[in-house]
Amino acid sequence: MSLPDPMASSQVRDAAPLFAALGDETRLQLLLRLSSSGPASIARLSAQARVSRQAIAKHVQVLSAAGLVRTRRRGRERICELEPARLAGAHQCLDLISTLWDDALDRLRSFVEDDSQAHP
């Protein structure tokens, strides 16, 4: 399936690292915690996690590289905060894909209906 224009292709290409970052259950759990509870330190995020603090820090790095989380230093702690604009970009990408699929299904439906009327 080809995309209708270069801008759409660029949007999907830019979203690939985002969806790769979202493809891990631990990272999704981290985003859920940050979205429901607000900014949190690595220590706080790792307190209820099933993985080590070091593993949480690595997951946060992946989320940060994908633009989903921003971090800042506060004393000795690293505070993580959700980046909602990046999630909005993912939503737009999914909307684009949904629209393309809906259009393709409409074309298929028209083709099948036209073909069935041609062969009664």
C-alpha cells in the first residue's frame, strides 16, 4: 500500500521510533504511571516495578530518545515527565493509517459490489 503524499510518508517514518519505544510492556507501564501520577523520579518509578532501577533508567532513556518523556535533574534525582505532544503525534499517525485503510476498504467494497452486479 503506497502513501498518498510525501508528507504522510514522512509522518509515518518519524513515528517509527515512537512505536518501537511503545512496543515494550515495561515502557507502557512507565508511561501509564507518568500520565496518571505526574512527574516522578527514577527511584519512585522503580519502587513498584518488577525490574531493577538500572533497567527502569534504561527504559526511560529509550522513552526519552523517542520524545515520549523528558527528564531533568533535581539534586541527585532524575525526574521524568510525560511529553504529551509526542503522543499526539502518534495519534495523528494512527488516524492517517486508519483513514488509508478505510479508503482501501471502500474501494474494495465498491469493486466487489460492481463485480457482483455485472455477473447476476
